[in-house]
Amino acid sequence: MKGDITWKSAVSDVLSRLPLEFSLDDVNQYQRELAALFPQNNHVEAKIRQTLQILRDRGTLEFLGGGRYRKRGSPPHFSCLIDTSPAEKYKSRSQIARVIIEPWAEYNLYCLECPSDDISALPNNTAVADLRCPKCETTYQIKSSDGRFGNRVQGADYKAYHLAAEAKSFPNLLLVEWDSRFSCVFVVRAIQGAAISEDRILPRNPLSASARRHGWRGCTIDVSGLPTVGLVEPELRDPEDCREDWRTQRASDQLGVVRTPA
């Protein structure tokens, strides 16, 4: 089923058809097939290169130089390394975070709601959510910080966030803390979306009349007092332990343990 396909699984399928050693050109021969699987992605060649880079960091591939790779027999492993090359053409901090942190999460993290080891990126500009599990369709939103988070996390459109919280449909939050000096992730925590009530969505001042998007209002999310599940601290925790913590936390939340902001 097309909905079950992620870039990780699609490129891995292509690699399974190639010899032990192959070139970037060999993979690019499948561009049309990959484009058909991901019609909303207009940069298929760049996505292929990024995927190979991430698979190399995870130990699935060995880079031989000159655009050539060798497949390794060992299973992929967690990598804290971030491919920062896609961010070179961006100046916006939010854009930089999107193009380097989302792919990292897509290849290294997993669904907390079901046994799926895949979560896939949603199309750009999807309201509120960034990632979705292809099996159970649980959604996640990534927030990243070059350094540690405080009690408030910067959000995007106030109206969209507030409506999602009011409707009890806010995605689960993935808080990714990374270090630009070493291009690596060192902490990832998850917060249940059901814990994000509308009173935790705090409006920022609207943009001024001179701004290109004048009148637009962003927001911040108050996460103070909310329980979290640590996925990376800084080593990757066992996913089954994290899923068990997630289920236990939900049971506690349903008993009214989650605190509201002061």
C-alpha cells in the first residue's frame, strides 16, 4: 500500500536490487519510480543523496568515494549524527531545523503508539503536524533547539495550534535538542499531544503592518510540568521500554495526573 511507504523503505527497496557495490548514478536510475511514490516531493535527486548520507551514518552503507557505496551486512543502528548539508542554502533558523532535523527523526525515531519502526514526513506546510506513522497514522510534531529547551517551546500559527488543542487533536510533541558545533542530537523527549490543552497555547504579538505577513500571529507552547518520555538521553533507549513508559504515562494522564500551567 502506498500509504505504508516511507523514503527509508523505498530507498532500501531500491538498494536491495543493486549489487554489493553501486554508484549514486545506479540509484538515480530509479528517480522516476521514487517520484511516482512521492509525487509531492519536487527534489527527488536531493532526497536520494540525503537518504544515502543518513543510511551511511546509520551503518547500513559505506561510502567509498567518487559517488560509490558498498552495502554492509550489519543491521542499521541509531546515529546521533545530523546531515547539515541541506541547510546550506537557508538562513531562517526554522527552515534550517526543518530540513536537517525532520530527516534525522524520520530515519532514527519510531512510533510510540504502535510497533512500527517507521515514521514518515508529511508534506511541507501541513498544519501543526510534521510526521505520521504509516501504520497507525498517529501524528507527531518536531520542535528542535540548538541547545536545551526551557518551559516554553516556540510554535507556529496560533489559530491552527489553538484549534487543534481545543479539538483534542494536537499531535504528540518530539522535543529534539541538538548541538550545531558537533552536528549531533543529544536529547529527544516526547510529550503526549493529549496533554497540550488550549490554555497552553499562548499567542505572540501579531506581525506589524510593515511585515510581509502582517497580522499573522504565532504562538508558544507552555510545556511546564508536563511529563515526558526520554527517547534519547543521549544514547537511544530501547523502543519497547519507551513504548511501555508511554502507555503507563497515558494511563496516569487519564486519571488526571497531568498538571495545567500556573
